[in-house]
Amino acid sequence: MSAMKWLVILFLLGVCLQAAAQSGFQASVFAATSRTVIVRWTGYSGATSYKISVAPRNSPNNFIAFATFGPNTVMGSVTSLSENVEYTFTVEALDDSQTALATASIDSSTAPDEMEPIQRVKPKDSRTLIVVFNPKARATQYVIRIQNSDGFFREDTVSSSPAEIESLTPYTEYSLSILAENSAGPSQPSSSVTGKTVLPPPQLSSSSPSNDSIIVSWAPVTHAVQYSLSISKLGSNSSIHNTSNTNMTISGLDAGSLYVIQVFAWDTEGRKGEGSLHINQITRPPTPSSVRVSVVKNNHVAGLSVSWNIDQVVHGPIMYHVMSDQNLTCNSTSSSCTLPAVGCGEVHTIQVTASNEAGPGHPSSPEVFITFPCPPQSLAVVESTEGNCTVRWETVPHADSYTAFIKKNDGSEGTCNTTSNNCTFHCQCGYTYVMFVLAFNEAGGSPEGQPLNYTTLPCCPENVSVSSVSTDTLEIMWTASQGADVYETRAADTSEVILCNDTAPVCALSDLSCDREYTVVVTPCNEFSGCNRACRAHTKGTAPCMPMNLMLNPKNSSCISVSWTGNNRAANYTVTAGGDDGIHSCTTSGTTCDITDLPCGSTYQVSVTATSAAGQSLPSYTDSLETEPCCPMNLTVDQVTQAMTNVSWSHAKGAHSFITSLTSPRGHARCHTQDSHCLMGCITCGTNYTVTMEAVSHSGHKSSCTYQGFSSSACCPSGVRLYRMASNSLRVFWRSGSSHSSVAELVGIINNYTCTASPGENSCDIGNIQCGDVYHVVVAPLTAEGSKVLFCPQRFYSVTCSGSKVGTVIYRGKRSVD
Ligand SMILES: *[C@@H]1O[C@H](CO)[C@@H](O)[C@H](O)[C@H]1NC(C)=O
Ligand SMILES: *[C@@H]1O[C@H](CO)[C@@H](O)[C@H](O)[C@H]1NC(C)=O
Ligand SMILES: *[C@@H]1O[C@H](CO)[C@@H](O)[C@H](O)[C@H]1NC(C)=O
Ligand SMILES: *[C@@H]1O[C@H](CO)[C@@H](O)[C@H](O)[C@H]1NC(C)=O
Ligand SMILES: *[C@@H]1O[C@H](CO)[C@@H](O)[C@H](O)[C@H]1NC(C)=O
Ligand SMILES: *[C@@H]1O[C@H](CO)[C@@H](O)[C@H](O)[C@H]1NC(C)=O
Ligand SMILES: *[C@@H]1O[C@H](CO)[C@@H](O)[C@H](O)[C@H]1NC(C)=O
Ligand SMILES: *[C@@H]1O[C@H](CO)[C@@H](O)[C@H](O)[C@H]1NC(C)=O
Ligand SMILES: *[C@@H]1O[C@H](CO)[C@@H](O)[C@H](O)[C@H]1NC(C)=O
Ligand SMILES: *[C@@H]1O[C@H](CO)[C@@H](O)[C@H](O)[C@H]1NC(C)=O
Ligand SMILES: *[C@@H]1O[C@H](CO)[C@@H](O)[C@H](O)[C@H]1NC(C)=O
Ligand SMILES: CC(=O)N[C@H]1CO[C@H](CO)[C@@H](O)[C@@H]1O
């Protein structure tokens, strides 16, 4: 039994249960067709027959049919009804008297009549047919019965026309009939019509192999003879392409655009199959154009900023992929991105590829970009001529030009632009130059390379003065020179080298040999550049050597010859003799010279000094020289008595003792004293003496001095007597001692008297003598000049009075002069 039938039965049971509620006697419709309704009821005890009365429901009293059944019958059919009409069926349980024991009524309609065949069947798609039929009045629904030769059978309930029959097999012929149904049940199926589903939709897959084409392919659709592909860019008309292949390449499309594609298959009958799903396919993006590359720096890291143009309006998100053949990439969704961390001197071939969901487009044409050059290496400086420094470096690839930066340690800075590998700059001695070189090309400048320090040689000192501070020491002074840390001072003669290393601008070179020419070079040095060996030499001779072996050879009392050994190449020698009267000197270029005009009585310190253009030697060792003592200037001989003289003399320089001699043929007197006088006896009167003296120095040097001769006084007369003469006169008488005139003097208490005797005479007279007096009587010779000898002896005479006249003359004795 089909499912539909069971449904009808259950429906009828539901109705029966409704009717039984009234009386316990229940009736139900067992089945209904368009002309017949089978009613069923429950047996009722006591009933002898059952009667079914039928009336249209809308006129219940107008019974149109009756049917009577025996007591054992619980089901009975009523035929000859009209199709598709609502009836009320009344079942009565009758007893023998035809009295209704129980009544049950039930409403039911007859089923519809068989329907007209389906008017039209057309395929909606490969799995759906659309059926169009004439609806039937009062049909509550329709059943469409679908079957085919493969045993497919299905009934779909539809409510109206047209109706879609779904879930069919594509490209399959079905025969379809339709049944109308109302509450009573379905009608008989109509005669069937055939319908055929169309070809199923192709299963598309698509891709965009390039930015102007799309490939669409699909699995072959069975029974398909041709395919139509419709493609349309969003917002524009579609175009149709036919093919019998299962793939199609559509070219000439716009890049980066979204296309909507659908494909239909055509069957042999020329029917268009079900269209495939619309698929969206985007073409690959257009090739970026005008790729520009530049260097960007971020925190000292250089990158390449790559930018490009997108000329067209494109659909959907695009990812740009920038790639350098140096394994650098960057991605961007905008029109630029930066390749990170590029190095110097790299050659990048850069391509930009745009990708969208279809895949990557054509890479842009390769853009060759050379990064900034690498820093030049191996800097070296050559000082070709003084003041001309050339810094040189190794050229680097891809550099167009170079700029050398030269910083001097005084703060000044210079640059030099060149396209070659070297650069000459003005460099001064004694400075440190720090240099570095940048290389340039269109992409920019290189990073700073390793800087080079170059210190020029220190400057030669200026104002070098070399002076000999002593015979074996040269003092060298100079003004400090730029860049010098230490000075190496070198003095060299033919054989020896003497060095002095110091930071001070002065150096004393000592222990040099005398009388040599030294070549003095002050070499400034510093620790970086070494020593400047090009400084000018200064020659300086040392002072002459000290004269040796001094010898003094007195030539006479006032002149001395000094000689020595010289040992100098050329020198003037100066002998100096220094004493209390000053300095005496002589100069020569030989080895001996005389010092003259030396005064008597002096002591000298004699030394020799050699002098040359280089200076003065040390004085030789000193020798001392003593001249003869001086003779006293004045020497006076004073006769004290007839026989004794007092010799005295003035001071004599240098004399320590004196030996004085009075010499005559008649006698000789001598005295040796340290005093400046001496008494000498044994003098004979009236004698000419020569006076000589020897002055003797401490050391025994003697000098002989001669003086004017000394004549002793004339001899005093002897035998002086006094005689009384007439007329109160006295006669003085003597024995003449000399041939001089003589004078006789009488000195008394009261009166003094004098008389003179001519030479040769030996008496004279004195008149008018005062008597009574004692007279000192002295007769003394008169010198030629008229002076009288003073030390002649006196005699005392008393001249007594004889009255007023001279009495006796009495000799009273002798007395020498006090
Ligand atoms: C496209 O179809 C042709 C013919 O059927 C076939 O030869 C070709 O290989 C197909 N191409 C692709 C990409 O499937
Ligand atoms: C790029 O990378 C590949 C693989 O790592 C390597 O073989 C190649 O040498 C690299 N090229 C350059 C230029 O660094
Ligand atoms: C860029 O995108 C490609 C593809 O998606 C990926 O392979 C690559 O790693 C990305 N590169 C960078 C630097 O993000
Ligand atoms: C440097 O050299 C140039 C060319 O040789 C010369 O003309 C110039 O005078 C020099 N300068 C010095 C400071 O020597
Ligand atoms: C070197 O070139 C740079 C850039 O061209 C310029 O700025 C600079 O003045 C130039 N220097 C000299 C010394 O010519
Ligand atoms: C220095 O540069 C000049 C050009 O400026 C070039 O002629 C010369 O050869 C270079 N010298 C050296 C030693 O490279
Ligand atoms: C160069 O000189 C500077 C200053 O004198 C110093 O700081 C630096 O260390 C030096 N560099 C070299 C490489 O000698
Ligand atoms: C001075 O210095 C130089 C170089 O530093 C050295 O050769 C020499 O021996 C030194 N001389 C003295 C006297 O110290
Ligand atoms: C020595 O003195 C003379 C005269 O003054 C002078 O001409 C000469 O040059 C001097 N000789 C030396 C070596 O000094
Ligand atoms: C030496 O005698 C003269 C003349 O008699 C005198 O003028 C002089 O002063 C005397 N000189 C000395 C040193 O006594
Ligand atoms: C005599 O001479 C002495 C000595 O010459 C003298 O002192 C005295 O006065 C003199 N008498 C008279 C009277 O002139
Ligand atoms: C004895 C003697 O010779 N007397 C002489 C001393 O000197 C004087 C002057 O020179 C002479 O006149 C004496 O004859």
C-alpha cells in the first residue's frame, strides 16, 4: 500500500473517532473515490441492519442515495456519487423494526475526477522541472507522480501551478502525471507527459594566468556538445564565447579587474543546460610602472626606498612585492616600500610585482640601482715636498667622485673634491691631520671609512742659538717648534757624536773637546711622525784649548818673556800679569810674548788665555812673577859727627832690607838693616864717598841703587888756642886742618864774637872782647858755600878781667857739640 493510501485511512479514522463521541456508535469513511465512498462503522448490538443515507452537505435533507447492509456488515460502499462533492453520510443501526437504534453521521467528499494531463513540462534547470497544469476546483492539493524508465518513482505534492519538481537527475527524461486531491483523497492520475531535465551546470574553476587573461575550465558535462561562457566585467556588458572544449582562455582583459563568469553546456537537442554558478575571477594586477629607487637612511641604516605608479584603477587588495636580486624583499600594500639594510657598493636589480588573489602579475622591468659607494680604504699620506701632502686611497667601485675631509688639529678643516684617487693639500709641519674620504655616486655618499691620522714632521726650530758657555760646553737654545715633543740635539765633529734628548728647548752639550768645530743639529721629534731630519745644521767651534807649560823668562828688571805650549789651530794668546798696580799684558798669535814696563818691587800673577773666534780658553795655570825691589827714591847722608853719618832713605817698594855702603879709597862703611836709616861710623873728614845701596826683597831679589856721592865735611882744625892780644883783643889760633876758610866763634854769656880766617890762614883776631866771661870757642871750616861745619869741638876759655881790660885767658877744657 502506498504511503498516500495510509494517509487517507488515518484521516478517515480521525473523522470516525469524532462521530463516535455522540453515541458510542461510530462511523467513518473507509475510502473515497470520485464516485464511491466506503463507509465503515462499529457494530451495534441489537442491530439487524445498517442503512447509509447520503445527502449533499449543503442540503442535508436532500438524500440522494441509500444503501442498506446486513447485520454482520461493518463496511459498505455508496456508489454513483458525483465527483468532488461534499456529502454527509448518515449510518443508522436499525433493528428489525427499522427503528434506528443508533445513528452516526460523517461528512466526506468524493475524490476529484482524473485531471487533465499536465499542460506543459519545462526544465528549470538540470535538476528541476516546472510543470504547468490546469488547477481543479476544490482540490486541496495536487500530487505529481514522476517516474522514469530507470525505476525512479516519486510523488511530489504541490499546491498550485506552476510547480517545481526538484531534486531530479540532470539530463534525464521523466514521465509526469498529476493527481488532484481533496479531503476525500486523490483522484486517479492523469495521463502522463514527458519532461527532460537539462544538462547540469559545469563545475568551473578559473584562474588568471596573466594580467590580461583568465582561464576557465570545467569538468566535461556528459552529453554536452558545446559550452557557452559569458564573462562580464563588473559594471559592463557581458560577452559570450562558445567552445566545445572544456576550457577557455579569455584574453584582452583589463588588469586587476573583477570579471563574473558563467558557463552553460548545450546538449544535442540544442538545449541550454543549467548555468554554472557565477564565479568571480580577478585578473592579475597590472605591472607597476615608473619604478623609482632612492636611498633612505634610518638610524644609520640605509635602505632602498622603492616606489612605483599604478596607472589603472584596480579591484581588490593588492600586495606589492619588491625584490632585489641581492635577496632583499619588502612587501607593501601602498605604492612604496623600503628594502631594508642595504650595504655600500651593491648593484641591485629591482623588480616590483603586484599580486592579488589571482596571483602575481608581471614583474616590472628590472631597475638597476647602484647603492652609495663603499668608503674608500687604505688611506695613505705622502708628503711629496714639504708643505705638499697627498692623501691617496683605493678607488672603490661605482664611485663617481670623492671628497676628502682634512681636519687639522688646530681646528681648521678643509675638503677636496676629486674624481681621482688622490688629493693634494697644503700641510704644515708639526700638525696632525685627520682625514677621511667619502665616495659619492648618484645614490649618495659612502659612510665614513676608517679615518687616517697623519702627523707631519715637527717643524724645525727657529732662532737656534749656539753659544759656548764654557770651553767644553755649548749651550743651544731655540724657540719651541710646532709639533715637537722632544728634541734630539746632536753635536758632531769628525770623530764623536754627542746627543741630548729633551723636551725643553734648550740643551747644554758638555764635555766637548776644545778647539773643535761641532756641527749642531736640533732635530725635533714627535711620537707619531718621528724626527725631522731635514733641519739645518749650525756649526760652532769650541773655545781654544788652555795653554800649558807656562814659562817665565825675565829679560831685565822691567821686562819678562812669557812662553807656553799652545795646541790650538789658530788663536791669539793674551798674557796677563796682574799685580797691585794693575794688569800688564801682551798679545800674540805665537807662543811667546814679552811683558814690558814692569815696575820694581811688584808681584804678578801671570797666565795666558787663548782667544779665537769661538771664544776664550780657560786661563793657563798661573805662575807668579816678582820684579826687583825698588831703590829708595831719596837717600840722605847726614854727618852727625866728624866720624859718623846718619844715612836715611825713603820707602822702597818691594824692599825688605837694605845694605848701604859708603865707600872711599880711604875707608868703607856698610850697614844692613830693615829700617830706613842707619848710623855709619868710620867716616873720614874731607873725603868723597860713593854711596851705594842694595835693596833686597823677601825672596832675596836684589837691586843695586846708586846715589850721589857723599863728601864728608872738612876737617875741624885742631890745637885751637886763645891768646890775649893788645887792646882788649884776642887771637884765635889753630892748626889748620883744611884749606878752607874758617870761622871762629866765641859765644859768651854776654856777647858773642866771630872772626874769619881766609883759606890757608890759621888764626883770626877779635877785638873788644868782653872780659870776665866764659867763652865757648869753636873754630870750624867754612864750606865753599859758606856754611860752617857744625860738629867741630868747643873749648872753654875764661877771659878774666884785669881791670876793665882783658886779663888772663884760661883754658877750661873741651866739650863736643851737644
Ligand atoms: C583545454 O582543452 C583542450 C581540448 O580539450 C585540451 O587539449 C587542453 O589541454 C585543455 N587545456 C587545459 C589548460 O586544460
Ligand atoms: C640569496 O640567497 C640564496 C639562498 O639563501 C643564496 O644561495 C644566494 O647566494 C643569495 N644571493 C645573494 C646575492 O646573496
Ligand atoms: C612578502 O610576501 C611574500 C608573499 O606573501 C612572503 O613570502 C614574504 O615573506 C613577504 N616578505 C616580507 C619581507 O614580508
Ligand atoms: C706643491 O706642489 C705644487 C706642484 O708641484 C707646487 O706648485 C707648489 O708650490 C707646492 N707647494 C708647496 C707648499 O711646496
Ligand atoms: C666639493 O663638492 C661638494 C659637493 O659638490 C661641494 O659642496 C663643496 O663645496 C666642494 N668643495 C670644494 C672644495 O670644492
Ligand atoms: C693623482 O691624481 C691625478 C689626477 O688628479 C692622477 O693623474 C695621478 O695619477 C694620481 N696619482 C697617483 C699616485 O695615483
Ligand atoms: C687620531 O687622532 C685622534 C686625535 O689625536 C685620536 O683621538 C685618534 O685615536 C687617532 N686615531 C688613530 C687611528 O690613530
Ligand atoms: C735620544 O733619542 C734617540 C731616539 O729616541 C735615541 O736613539 C738616542 O739614543 C737617545 N740619546 C740619548 C743620549 O739618550
Ligand atoms: C788675532 O788678532 C788679530 C789682531 O786683532 C786678528 O786680526 C786675528 O784675526 C786674530 N786671530 C785669531 C785667531 O783670533
Ligand atoms: C826727596 O828729596 C827731594 C828733594 O830734596 C824732596 O823734594 C822729596 O820730597 C824727597 N822724597 C822723599 C820720598 O823723601
Ligand atoms: C851769643 O851767641 C849765643 C849762641 O849763638 C847766643 O845764645 C847769645 O845770645 C849770644 N849773645 C849775645 C849778647 O849776642
Ligand atoms: C880729596 C878729594 O878728592 N877732594 C875732592 C872732593 O870733591 C871735590 C868736589 O868734587 C873736589 O873739589 C875735591 O878736590
